Amino acid sequence: MLNRIDLRDAPSSQGVIDRDLLPRAELDVEAALEKVRPICEDVRHRGTAALIEYARRFDRVEIERVRVPVADIRAALDTLDPAVRAALQESIRRARLVHRDQRRTDSTVRVVPGGTVTERWVPVERVGLYVPGGQAVYPSSVVMNVVPAQEAGVGSLALSSPPQREHGGLPHPTILAACALLGVDEVYAAGGAQAIAMFAYGTDECRPAQLVTGPGNVYVAAAKRLLKGRIGIDAEAGPTEIAILADDGAEPRHVAADLISQAEHDELAAAVLVTDSPRLAAAVEAEVRTQVAATKHQERVTAALTGRQSGIVLVDDIEHGLAVVDAYAAEHLEILTRDAATVAARVRNAGAVFVGPYAPVSLGDYAAGSNHVLPTGGCACHSSGLSVQSFLRGIHVVDYDRAALAEVAGHVVTLAEAEDLPAHGAAVKARFDWKVPDSK
């Protein structure tokens, strides 16, 4: 079922792994750009009317307005299964513990007597949070978006999720209930690229936001790319992915179950095992066949596991495996090796790392306290997952008195003239009647 890629004894350039040899989904955001461009422009010009039309066209549901009444949000919480409510509350509690500790404090550096630079951390004023719909329901993504934004001190939060025909044109009731638990009462029934455009341009129902966060499909990613600059974005998150680095001590049943757990998201989900053990590879393949036959979303899982984005990569040893997983830069990386903590500490590129047999990705999806909105498509080599930092801006505050400026004025003038920007130097000279002491 899983493709095999044998990198044993494969040549490398000074130990650098060729990323093109590794499994990866085709996420053609560039092609999707041309499809989302007219949608975004339509929302820009027609606002709510365009969103209602796209709900009819894409979600096959008739809605009269996009904003969800607060009464419907509260009603969803009133009817929520008590067990689901308890699980969401625990997920929120743990996420707050982790994210509250991420909040940065302002710091002031005394550069010279009379001269300081302070770095202030200021939250974004208004944020649009996107929670996908489609083949699954994601109240956990409500938690992962809202908690860090709240802990950062964002004053205005708006959340959007696709309208559901089976729920009268509202987002899924579990999504609404999660919003109620978190105190979010500004919710919109809009999905896809049109929701991102709503946050970017605003409508008569929804004020524009400065930042949009949250995962989505290729059209959401394309809308983020298109509108970046008009609105800040967290990342162009694509289909979910899991990589597992394992040796012959790993339990094949665990490995297979974890690969399948991410493959059930959608047909483009990626599931990759990297191992130096042909015996483990064979055992995992057998376990995958057995477990897929018994799983609920068998067709979806099979499509994901047999796609070009998934497979088993054979390596020479764990050292080689580390180089491979660093090159792959997975959204989720499990370490199922001997001395897993030591191996995990050497990983440089991953959205999140899960150490040992009792920290599966599923734990991180819901209740580890970590955030599950993570970089995909190899972007973990340069980007981080969603955190409190995502919602903060660092502002430098420069405070110099006359003596402190005079001390460095000569250097400023010299550098301004070296860059052929004499007016920069003149702005300093003007403060000293054009007389600047020589710099030492």
C-alpha cells in the first residue's frame, strides 16, 4: 500500500539530502490563485451579497445573512454532549497553560547614558480566525486559534467557518459551542477563499482585520497568498502531514495507527515512515493493511496512503534518518527510537516533535497543550507554528536626550554621507545649529 523509497547508500552532497527524493503532495497554490482572484475581488466589491452567493454555489446552502446570531452560538453550547464539553474544556485549560507562558515582556536597553531602546510587544488590534469544514469537524482548531490570540491580548476576534446545509446554513454546532466556551461571539458562516477576502476587505457585517490565521484547503492558501500585504497571514498551511522516525524497537501497531490517524484528514494528507529497519517496514505495511480495513474512512485513508505524498523511506541508520527528516521538515514528527528524547533534541526542522510511544500526534491535535496549527509542505525549515508570538508585534521605542545624540551625531552624519543621503545627516546637524562635535 505504501510506496517505498530506498535511500540506503544513496549519494548525497556533503550530507545534504535532496528534498526532491522525498514524498510530497502536489499543492499547486499558483494554479489556484487564478481561481480565487475573481472570488476575492467579488467579495471586495459586493461584500455580504457575494458571500451569500458563494454559500449557495460552493456549500449548496441558502443563507440570508453571514453573521451567526449570538443566540445560536449559545444554543449550540446548551445542546453540546457533556463528554465533548468536558474534553474541550480540558483542551482549553492545557492550551492556556502552555500559551500563557509564551507572552513576551517589554525590555529596555540602556545603550549610552541618556539613550535607550525599548522593545514593546503590542498585540494585533483585530484578527480573523479561520476554521475549516469539509470532510471533518474541527472544534479543536477553534481552541488552537483562539487561545493564543486571547493570551496575546488581541482585543477583537472574529471567527469564520463554512455554512453547513444539514445545520440550516450555520457552521457546525460543535464549532459554535467551542466558540461559546471561549467567549467568542463574533462568528461568520463563510468558508474558503471568500472568508479570507471578508477578513481582508470587510463587509457591511464584518469589519476588516489586520491578520488572518488558521488552516484550510488549497483555495484558502491561495487567498492568503493573494491578499498578503492587504492582511497579515500566519502561513499558507496545506494538507496535514506526519513523519515518523523509527528503529527496529518501535511497535509496528503504533506506527501504523499513527500514520492512519493523519491520513484520515483527507486524500492529500501525507504519512511518511523513515526507518533503518526493513523488518519494521514490512511489519508496518502488514499492520497498515489490517488497520485500514477496519477504519471508518477507509477510502479516504487509502487514497492518502497510496498517494505520492506518502511512503516508507529506508535509510542507512538513525543518523541518516535524522538528516532525512530534517530535509523533509514535517508538520508533525514522531520519534520512535531508542533514547527517543536524545534523538528528538537533535531535530532542527519540524512543526512539532512528539517523543516516544506515549506522545502520538493525536495527543497534540487535541490535548497536549501544544498548538496544532503548524507549518506544512517543508515550511518548518523556516517557519513556526501558531503561538502567542503570531499575534504580537515588536515595536522599538528610541529615547535619546541631547547629549546622547551629540555623542553619536558625527557617526550618523558620516554614514549618511557614505550612503549619499546628506539630508539624513542634515536632520541631525539641524539640532546642533549645524555644529556637530567630531566623533571619536
